[in-house]
Amino acid sequence: MLEQLINLWPELNKSFLETLVMVGIGLVVSLMVGLPLGLLLFVTDRALFLENRVVKSIAGVVVNLVRSIPFIILLVFLFPFTNLLIGTTTGPIAASVALSVAAIPFYARMVESSARDIDRGVIEAAIACGASPWLIIKDIIFPEIKSGLISGLTITAISLIGYSAMAGAIGGGGIGDLAIRYGYYRYDNFVMFTTVILLIVLVQIIQYLGDFIAMAVKKS
């Protein structure tokens, strides 16, 4: 078993790094785009300071449309766009395009859900005092939901790990690709077992760190 692990190590290390690249890019994009989108979904809701039924409806429909598409289908559907954007449809960078598109609406709904837990009375009091929309978002909404943002990002990261494994099945690289090529096609149970254990450990570490940071932020 030790000899098998030593022989597998170069491929395992490469696949692990590819998975981290895919998940990392997806998380960064979801934070940059999904966070403002989630806030937009919240502040344009009924009885809020930027209420706008048209914007709310359009943003909601777009988010729901993307979330309703199974990831493996979304991945293939985005092949032309991915090829246009980076010139290839294989590899971790190419897979990260579809991962990012899937992560944006997922995290946006997480942000919106966290913001809905805020006491509306606090926002109404700020509006009565003449606070600007930006001031309300910066000084009231963000401090109230920062723990929820981290928890949502943790859940998004774990979901992206699962998506990255699916991306590996059609040339995306990463741990999923290793499991398919070496574990499934070559009937190597050791490789399959090792990749499953690695994914479990990775998810547990991310969950623990996310919970720890969210709790620390909540107490601060």
C-alpha cells in the first residue's frame, strides 16, 4: 500500500492543486459578483430603501435559471463561451469558468438569505435618520451579516469541490479526473479509495475553518 501511495503521489499532488485552483477561482468570482448580486436581491425587495420590482424580478429570474441547470449540463453548455474566453475547454482553468458561473447565483442566494435575518426595524430607523443607501449597506447590513457571509462562503466552497469532481469527468482535471482515469477506468480500488478519503478530509478542513472563522467574527 505504501508503495502504491508513493507511485500515486505525483499525480495525486497535481490533481489536488488543480482542485484548489478551480475551487479558489470559483470562490473569488462568487465573492466579487455573488455578494453584490445577493445584496441587490435584498435591497430591491418590497418595503426596502431601494425597492424596485423590475430589477428584483430580473435578477431573481437570472439567478433561478442558472441554479436550475444541473452542473454537468451547464459545464457542457458553456464550452463555446469557455473556448472563446480562454481558448480551450479542458483543464482546471477552463473548468473554473463553469464553476464560477454556478457559484455566483448560489452564493447570491446565501447572501440574500443572511440579509433577510436582519431586523427590519434597524434599517427603518436608519432611513428615518436620513442615512444614505450606501451608509446603510456599509454600516448596518454588512456588520449584521458578516458571519452569515462566511458560513455561506464555506457552503459554496464545499459545493464547488463536488462540482470540480464532476468537471474532472469531462477533462477538467483535479481529483475527480484522477478518480475517473485511474480508479474507474483502470479498476484501481486503491486510487478510488484514496481520492474519496482526500475529498472527505478537504471538506472537513474547510467546514471546520469556516465554522471557526464565522464564530470568531460573530463574537467580535
